[in-house]
Amino acid sequence: MSVQLDKDAPVVIVGGGLAGLACANQLDKLKIEYLLIESTDRLGGRVGSKKVDGFTIDIGFQTFQESYPEPRRLLDPALLELTRFYRGLYVQGDDDGRSRFLLSDPLKYPGALADILASKLVTTSDITSFLRAISQLATKAKRRLASKEPTKDFLLAIGARSPLIKTVVEPFLSGVFIEDELMTPLSLAKFVLGRLLLGPSSIPLTGMQMIPNLLAKEINGEVRLSQRATSITKGAVRLADGTEIPASAVVLATQLSVANDLLKLGLTGQLSKPVGYFYFVCDRRPLEHPAVFTPSRNLGPILTVTTISDVAQSYLPKDSKGKDVHLVSVSTLTTEGDKPQLLVDETLRELTTLFGPEVSQWQELTSGVIADALPRQFGTTTIPNGNPEVADGIFICGDYTDTPSINGALFSGRRAAIALADRRHSPKGHFSPLVGG
């Protein structure tokens, strides 16, 4: 890589998701001119919200983890106006789905541990074995193994029949990683569990769209919406309408499938995991506390159920105050081959098993499938040496280059901007990879 970058044209950031916005933020700090283009009519990528009949609807079930380090660099929690989930988790109490149990955080709620042990869903030996296995991952050899070992193998080694694993850990991680098989590397599962223990999960009062909106307010460069890139070279970005934008460098901040096509990265197989989502309106809350319910994986496609309006009453229409109105969020496994009506039928069937015949009175407000909800390939699979410059003057960022999370997306954008600045000031490129989150 010996070609000097052209400083006369701006850097062009392709993609206005969290990674692209974080990259723009860092380029502002580095006083590097840029232009950000986004193919859709809003910023935020997979993180966003919309209004449906007065209800605030996040695009799929989303949460903000307050313990993540990268958001702290960019976002003021006071401006986000976060409201928190209950520090606990609903789990299925039996195989047929007729009962459920609330596991509360013993560190926050005195007496919760005694209740958990009394439920017989989790035993003292379960907890001891699990914590011992997690602590062993701290050794250097185990850390190397965890970067490749599937989470499923680790859980099987602890005890496949353990109630803690079968009833609590596996359903929860399936909901987090959108998969039954739990082939996600153990290192990522450990990172996620650690962050959950360190801080609460929350959502902004006005919806997850507040996150990209606040990021966008902090950037100074030009932003153009509804501008889709069709090809990228070192010195230019060509748009769908034939317009060519000169660029001193290009930062590709799109989802993995788009990056793979534009840059011809050569990645094969399923690149991302899809997820289905439903929002229902009902007059009787299905869950007593504003906690997430992760049913066992033997009943159907459902990953999570949450009375999201109990977490944030602001998600309800303004004229619903004083009325028995509740908004329920449901996320499901799905595949590209699933017929939409089949997914609806299977979801309603499982909801009826879990909550009874009253589900027939629920009103479906909206539903959909997010095709690229989480990257299936990420980290060193996409940038093996940790350097986001994948070609001369072309950089990539996105959660797929780090960890599949809001934290990973924000970190990757900052990393790409720093690598670009380093390259600009030193054509030989002596970039030293940042340590990700």
C-alpha cells in the first residue's frame, strides 16, 4: 500500500448506521473532512424505531446495555433518557410451557437467591459448576480456546441435563445470538454475560431511534440520505443514479452482505442471521414484571417475550393514559425459506401455549423479519489482522468486524477513522489495531 491518499476530496462514508456515525464522530475530532451517504431515508441502520398507530415500535426487540464502554465515549445517558428492564429473567417452569418463574438478580434483590434455590430450577451445584467453568476461562490457554470453541460445546461439558443450562442459560443465549445451535464463539458469550452482570439493560423513553439521532446531532459533516452506492474504488463512490462522488478515501460502513458484494470479499455461506418480530396490543399484561421471558427451545420459534410498555410506558399512545393497554414485544427464530403466514401461525400457537386462550384477543399491531439482524461471520473472519484498511484507501467498519453488538459497531467506526488518519499521515501505514469490545 504505497499510494498517497488524495487530500483534495473528502472521505466518503458509505452507510449511516451506528458504525458510520461513530466513524464520522471520530473524523470530526481528527479534523478530517467527510461526506456520509445512507441508502435509506433515516440514520441508524438496524437500530431504530417507528410510530404505528401512536405506539413507539423498535425495529425488532432491542436493548441498550449500559455497561458497554463505547457508548460512554459518544452518548450522554441523561440525553438518552434511559428506562431500565427489571434485573431478572423469566424462564419456563416446566416442559409444557404452562408455568414460568422469575429469576431475580440476587445482587439487587435481597432474598432472591433463596427463592431461586427453592424453585429447584437451579441448584447450588449448578451455580458452582457454572461459575467454576467461567472462572477457568481467565487462563491464557483457555482464552485462546474460547475464541474458537462454540458456546454449545462449553455448555455440554458443564452438563447438558443441568436445569441451569437447559432452562436458563441456553434459552437466554439463544435469544441474544438468534440461534438454536449456539455455535457463537464462547469468548463472545462470556463477554455478553459479563456486561450484563456489570450493568442494567435499558431502552430510551422515546425508542431506540434516539441512539442514532443523538449521534447524528454530534457530527458536523454533510449527510445525504436515500443515496445508494453501487460500486467503490479507491478514489470514488458511484451511486445508483450514476453519480460519481470523488473520495480521498472510502469507509464502507454497511451491513456485511453489502460490503461482501461491493468489495468482493469472497465470504461465502450464510453471512447473517434473520430474526422475526411481532408487536401485540392487549388489555391484560402477560408478565407481572418488566423483565424478558425466554421460553425453553422445545415449544416453537419464540426467543423472547416482553411487555415492553411496562419498561417504557412512553411507548404507548398519549391517549392511552389510564386505560388497560399494554404493548407486547415478541422475537422469533426464522429462516429465509419460512413462509410468513407459517411463522405467524407457529408464533400464535406458542403464545397460546405460554399464556392461554386470552392470546386470541391480542391485536397484532405490526410484524416483520430483519434479514440481517446479526452477522454470522465476524471479527477475525472479516479482518484477520485487525486492520480495517482492506484495500488501498478503502476501510470497513461495522459490528461484523468486531463483536455483534452496539458496542462493536461503535468501536469499529472509531477504529476505522483512526486507521484512516494514521494512513493519511503515514503512507506506509503503521496502524496498530485497537483492542475491541
